[in-house]
Amino acid sequence: MKKSALLCAVAMLLTAAFAQTPRGGATATSPKSISGFWELHFDSQNVPPAALTAQAAAEDPAVQYKHDMNEIRWCHFFGVPHVMQSSPIDILQNVNGKEIVITTSLRNPGRHIYTDGRGHVNPDTFDSASNGHSIGHWEGDTLIVDTIGFSNEGPTQIPGGGRRTPDSHLVERYRLMNGGNQLSVTFTWEDPKIFAKPHTYEFRYYPAPKGTEAREFDCNASDEARAKYLLGAPGK
Amino acid sequence: MKNFGFLLVASAALSPGLLAQSVPAKLPDISGFWERKDDAGSGSFGGTLEKIPKASLKPEIIETNRQAQAQQQAGYVVSFGSRWCLTNMYPFFMQHSAAWDIVQTQDEIVLVPEVHTFARHIYLDGRKHPDAAVLHMTVNGHSIGHWEGDTLVVDSVGFSGGGGTPGGGRTSPNSHLVERFRLLDNGKRLSVTFAWDDPTVYLKPHTYELTYHKSAPDTYAFEEYCHADDPAQAGSVVEPPQK
């Protein structure tokens, strides 16, 4: 009886360990596999209001809204944080452990997260990007991703308030939960002109159904009716 | 030992398929950034595509190409797609000068370009193409792949069409593409053989090979913007005919 209980316990542990692998496997330099399609559900977002600087708090929200809608109207790259609010996202951990890529259905370059030990590129020579420049490393079972080098490209509104600027610094922490049935991503933004203190929120993604496929949401800047809809008064 | 063997069997039974997924197979690692170079000494980057054999095209495609060439000679050198930064259709980024990145897992490979288009997903998990009735046409098509020895074979259908293919052809919703990815020179180069079949475009399958050089290990991706609202972009697009 005692032995069978032990067997069951170990079997369950093994099962839980393998269940944390949605697709693909852990690599030589990453202890966990977070590869696969992940989706946001209705209860996936815990986003408290950001503590903004006086300067940022005084900004007219209508200006930010107009900026973001204009970026969407012209089919500019979306970038972070917007791509992480897309669903599903597809995370691929490269077999050699040197890179992780996150793609979405948006017409947008994938997010490249370099996990080969490199540092950030020299900001003086880096062409800023909507996704910034991201490097990552594992601390135990948590993937830490550090991103700088953002451009003003794309919608820049940050969940909870504030906006992404070229001075923004983002740290994300990716961690599997509930036996691999959820992926927690904690986002912490810092930007001296925007946030009075670091702004943290958390998304919890669920594994997308087996067989999920990437879609392509195309964008046509020459479509005048679409432009009128996006920039005009709703319902008109 | 005996009990441990039982545990493995039990856990495998409880998690069908998961054990297999966690065991890395010894497959070629084709991941990383790849870029085209002028290997053939064409003298210009555009010239590298001139070396590709001409496709055997249907007469109506030849006529469409002739009309397009005549328009270009008349000064219409900027296409509607370029003016409006429309999505680059596959296989555009495979012949572009910008590097593109392969990220590889056992179940999926993604090709990530820098230009304004979508990442290309190649599923290796044994799935089939969707039935034609529900197949959603896309810029990159629907791609499934498998390994034959050291060669990745990728089969694609479901292209939305409208893209050009080297050699004078184009993509259409009827296009069927088979690609073969294979490392050369101990992984320093990557050969990709493209075989296009399309009864509305080609008289016989159109096959050509492009080779790519592995980029330096510290290569990082750019984002190649195209801003249709940028005065500089619009300024380069004077109303046709352009001189």
C-alpha cells in the first residue's frame, strides 16, 4: 500500500513535469519549455492603474488616442506592449537555447529575445524599434526578459496608463503555473518621464487548443473606408 | 530499477505523447539569421535573381508580364503596393537583401523576416493541410514540414496570391510550393530549393535554388519600416509616370 502510494506520487510528479511542456522541449540552457500558442482569456489580465509623473498625468488622453489610432490606420508596426495583448501569441524557444521568438497574427516583425548571453546593443548605434531590443536569461524556472531601445512606432499606450517612449525600460518575468496550464507574464515598466514609480501588471495566458494555427490579420493603408472608420466618429 | 521502469511506463500512459516531446531528436540545427550574397558575381543584388532560370509560363502570364514591363519603361516604376506599403507576399523576403531568422523547435519552425509581412509558420507536428473548404488563404500560405534525413521538406498551399516569384512567375490561390532546406559547408550556408506548381501560371513546375550565408553570431534583427504616410516616402512616389 505504502509502495503503491509512493509510485502514484512519483508518477504524478513526472506527469506534472511533462505536462509543463505545451509543445517542443526544454533546451540545454532553458530549464522549462514555454513554446507553443498561448491565448488570453476573460480573466487573464490584472492591470492596476499606473502611478504617473505629473508631466505624464497632465497629458491629454485624446492626443494619445489619436496617435494610436493613426498608427493603426497607417499599418505601422504595433510593437510592445500591444503585441503581448494580442491573442494567441506563439512562443518558440530555439533548439539551441540561444533565442526565443514571439509572433502574433499582426503584420509585425516577431519579438526576438536573445538568450545567448549577449548584452544590449549600443544605443548610439541601434536603430530603435517598436519591439525594442530584448535579452533574456533564466533564473530558476523564470525567464527574465530585459528590453530597451524602443521607438515611437505603433500604438504606444501601456495597459494601466502611460505610454512607451524611447527612454522606456521593460522587464518581463515568464513563469509556468498550474502544471503548465497557465503562463504568467509580469510586465514592469520604468520611464523617468512617464512613471512616478515602476508600473507592474500581470497577464496569465492559457495554452491554446492543440492544432491552433497562426493567422494573418492583413492591413491595407490604401483602404479609404477603413481609414474613415478608424479616424472618424463612431457610428458615422 | 524495476519500480522505476514501471513509473516511467505509468507516467507515459498518464501523459500520452508528452514524453516523446521532451526527448530532443538529433536533427540539423538550421536556426539563426541567414542572408543572401552575390555568390555568382552578378555585380548587383538585383542581378542575383537574373541568374534564376526563366519559368515556363502560360501565355496569359507572359502577356501580363509584357504589359507590366511596358508600363515600367513608360515611367511607372513605383508599384501601387510600394506606394501604399502593402504586405510583402511570400516569397519576397526569401530573395530580399535583409537577413531573416529561423527559429526552430521539434514541432514548429518559424521564419521571421524584417520586412512588413508576417512570420511564416511551418508545422512539424504531423498535422495536415486544412481541407480546401476551410483553408484560409494567407500571404505565407499554410506550411507543413518533415525531415527526410538532413533535409527539411516543406509543403505549402493556401497562398492569397499576387506575389512575384523569381523567374517571372507569380503566386495564386492555386499555387503549390515544395521547398527543401539543407545545410551546406558545415552549416555556413543554407540551400533552399523552391519548386512551384500552379496550373494557372506555369506550363511545368518551376524550380530554382537560392543559397544563404549564416550571419554573424551576434546578428540582431532590424525592423524595416515602410510608412505610407511619410512625406519622404510619398515624395519618392511622384505621380506616374515617374522620371
